[in-house]
Amino acid sequence: MRRTTLVTAMATGVALVLTACGGGGSSSSGSDSGEVTFWDTSGPNESPVFKKIAEACATKDGYKVKTETVAFDQALNNYKTAAQGGQGPDVFRSEVAWVPQLAKNGLVADLSDTDLAKDTGDFLEVPLGSTKYEGKSWGVPQVTDSLALLYNKKKLADAGVTPPKTWDELKAASAKLGGEKSFFLNNDAYYALPFIYGAGGDLVDAQAKKIVVNSAENVKALQTAKGLLDAKAAATALDPTNSYANMQAAFSSGDAAMVINGPWAVADYLKGAAFSDASNLGIAPVPGDSAGKGSAPVGGHDYVIRQGTKAKQSSIKFIQCMSSADSQAQVAKELGLLPTRKSAYSNADVKANAVVSAFEPVAKAAHARPWIPEGGQLFDPLKIAYADVLAGKKEAKAALDEVAKAYKDTVVPEYSVG
């Protein structure tokens, strides 16, 4: 996810603990130890499946593997602390935004000259981009995700409404769907991105080293989101801390007809009263501009190898197996997570998974985020601004000007302001 502030908030509730530093040693020279320690940062529903696949890979390829579960919200800091001391795992499941930061700090191995960087044409282009930094390869895509419009099929059908393709259509549909109960708008920064990307905006232009978060396109994007609230076509939580939980509860219970969320949320929704029949959950691309062109951010995770591992060759074999089309198909089948390999979507079991099939076009059209070491730091200032705009505390232009200043002052001071 995944994705910055939202995922951190979600992961705080995950009861996983760091069980050991694992790995060890600061030299990659000499013979391979034949023992791979893998830090898995997935949730409790997912980690048993990854552990099972990891053990099968080790048995098949002739090395030992030790899988350790690490709470997502603690994982990055724990990894950096361990790796800086020459300790830690051999393979780490990194959120996509962490990869350039770890690469810049010399805490992951450059894989450019290894087999992992060869024959990458089967990977989806945008997730693969998250493994690149300064022209080199630092990881292999594990799973990908993006945001989609999730909707209650029965509610929309009873109202004679089709899934809206534009924000204007969503606004118009609200009259038939109970006004504010038609759509719950999460005020987290990550959930502002469909509005921003759909309007043709971005947070920074990494290539030009320019801050563009306060562009005219972004001002319009936030005004569009606020306009849904003003028209009583959507509801939100004025308290940002509880916004995600409130959205989940409203949609799961059937109180809200539509939300924007990712595949990670489906398992929770299916436990709710509104989706006791799983077929009632609809999935469509996020709404967009007047032409119906929507755009949602890419999220997901990558496998990286710790710089200084004593098991580099075994780690390479491990990642090759874990990221294979067969392994990805198994993950998709058992967990509903989205493959990063194109060929995995052709697997019969993957095609049979309704959630994965519905998210496939969403994932393939996902918008790349800025793959810079500071990428994860772009969200906190935006989170405050977005919540303030939705709450009516600030106008969009003034709020985004403050974000641009925060970026310049503390995040990317070397960038110019657009």
C-alpha cells in the first residue's frame, strides 16, 4: 500500500512483532552462507501464505530460509537501524516508497548486474519503476495495488445508478443514493491523489526538480473534492485520525454506497453486513474529469537485498522464486493481492478471482509516484492541507501554497517552486 500515511495508520493495529535481527555480517565476499533471513512486513492475513511460499522456494532451490514477521509501522526504522550496524535480514519486503531512500543511504544492494535485473519485460511498467533509482536496479516488484471506486451493487441498482465515471456523475447520482450517504470521502493525503492525478497534477516534478503541489491543476482538484461535500453528495470525517475507520464502517454496514479504496480493504469489507454476499461488492476505476479520465496512484511492495548480506546468491534465488509468475498467481489466488507480472494475470486461478480481475485494469493504469528518497515525506504536509480544505478551514490555493513552502523548507529544499 502500500502507501504512506494511510498504511502506517492501518498498520499500527497489526499485532506483529520484530522477533530478531536475523541475518548478520557486513561482508558480501566469500562463499554464500546458504541461509536467507526474510523480513515480511505483510499483515496477519497474508504472512502465513508468504511464509509457506518462502519455505517451498527454499526446499526447491536448496537453501534455508527464516521468515520473520515485522510490524509494518516499525519495519523501516528497524531495518535502517539493523542494516546500518551490518545486521538485519538478507531480504526485506519494502514498501515502494522506501526503496529510493534505502538505495541513497547504501542500505540495499545494487542488483543491476544480477539476474534479477535481466528479463524484466514481464513486469508491469509502473511497479517496476519503483525499483529504480539513479539509473540502477535495487529491487524486484512483489505485489502492486492502486485505488478504485468500490460500490454497493444493490444500492446502485435499486437507485437506477451506474458506477460514475466522472466526479460530476458521482455528484448527480447522490440525489438518488441518499445525498451525503452516497459517497464517503477519506481525508487522508493518499486519497487526494485520484483528484490530483485525474486533474493532471502531481506533487513534485522529480526530473525538473520542481515543486508543483500548488499548481492550478491541484487547486482545481481539491476544489472538486470539496465541491462534493458542499453539494451534500459526500460525507467525510472532520477528525482526520478517525477518517479511515469511519469510512470502513460506513461502507461495510451499507450506510455509504461508494468509497475509494484499494484491494487490501476487501477482506474487511466482506466481513460487513452489506457484503455478506461477496458478489454485492462492485469495483470500478476511480472517477475522473469531464472526459471520464480517472487516475489513481500506484502502491505495493518490492523485494530488496540488504547491502552486506552473506547470502547474496541464495537471496537472489529466493527473490526469483518468490516473484515468479507461479508464486504471484498463488498469492493472488489465496490473498487477492495483485500480481506485478503480466503473465500471472493469464493464470486460470487469477482470472477466477473476482477482486483481482476487477483490479487488473486499475493496476495496469496506475499513476507512478515520484520515486525519490523523500517520497514518503511528501504526504504529511498534504494530509494536513487536504483535511483543512475539506473541513472548510482553508481555501485550496492557500492550503497548497503552505504545502509547497513545507516541501521547500523541509523536504526537498534543492527543488524550485513552480
